[in-house]
Amino acid sequence: MYVVTGASKGIGRAVARELVGRGRNVIAVARSPIDVEGSTNVAADLATASGIGAVVEAAAGTGPIDGIVHGAASLIAVTPYADLDPEILTAHFAIHVASPIALYQALAASNGVGRMIFIDSYSATTLRSGWSGYSIIKAAAQMAARAAADEAAGTAVIRVFPGAVDTRIVAEVLSSASPSALVYAGMRDRGELADPADTARYVAALLVDASDEALLSQDTWDYNDPADRIVEG
């Protein structure tokens, strides 16, 4: 059984569909309507105790969770530092950082968790002018993933850098006045934005096909680095 969060859009939905296509049992979780045929769809806000409880209930009796994919995200507006709203950032923090912790803790206690994937971002360590809110949240999420890799006993933790994927956050950047808009526009025009389905095949291959030895051989996996293509979905 696999649990995929953020399964209503973007990478999360694509990963859920890919796993179902591989014949895997999937619990697809999201706050908004889920369009993943063949999965157990759970409408839940993982920032709440009731949302976490709904996923635990769906997983009851299924045995160990083979993998969790933390695909849940939120649209963090491209906003200069001086205009950031701390309360809004706190809400984003709950989705990107606190919710994955709560979900892991609950499922580890009820079922056990074999593998866990975090969708990482180079924005966690590379500041992009005018886009500081996103970098702040992703930096916190990255440290949480690193802590999980070090301390989540019995669970193989995988950090995947998907690169520039054609998702809502990229659309947000493209429509902004941020200097990054020109960079992403160039990537779009050159066909360098990855399709979520392509990223999903890579994520699913790491989650399902890679050996424990291979996964433990390095800290991160980069979709755009040919050396990291130890498996092909």
C-alpha cells in the first residue's frame, strides 16, 4: 500500500496515477477533489487531526505502508520579503512541514512505513529575488526531510529534486514580476519544463524499483542528473 498526498494536482496526482498504473494499491489524499481512477481517494486536510485520522482509518488493516509520497503543496505567492504575511506563511508551513511529520508519525505507529519520498527543491538553498516566501518554506521542508532521513528508524527516506516542472508554482512565477519569470519563460520556450507525468515515473521507479542499497548510497536524487537515473520508470 502506498499513500500519496497532494493527489489532486501536479506531481502528487501524477505519482498516484503512475503507481495505480503499475498495479499498486494507493491511498490518494488531497483537500480538493481527486481524479485518480483505481485508488482509494481520501478527502482530507492533513493540517488537521481529523485529516490525519481519515488517512489512518483508510490504511487500517492494510499492513505495512510500502511508501509515502509527500506531494502535498500550496501555492505560495511570489511576494517580496517586505510584503510577506507571517500568518499566511504559517499556514504554508503547516502544509509543507508539519503535516508530513504528523502523517508519518501516525502511519508509522499504526502500520509501519517502509519508504518515504520528499519532493525537494533547490529553492531551499538558492534564494531567488522576489520569491523569498517560497524559499523560506522549502528550506524548512528540506531540513525536516533531512531530519527524517537521519532519525526515522526503519524507514528509507528519499529526497527527490524534480527540477523545473510544469506546475502551478511555475505558472505563478511566469505571471509575476520576479526576475525568475524571465528565466522560467526561457525554459518554457526551450521545452525544458518537465511534465508531471515524466517526473512521476522517476519518483515511482525510485520508490518501487530501487534497491535499499542503492537508495542508501546517496542523500538526494536529481531527476535532471543522468547519473541519478539508476532506475527508469
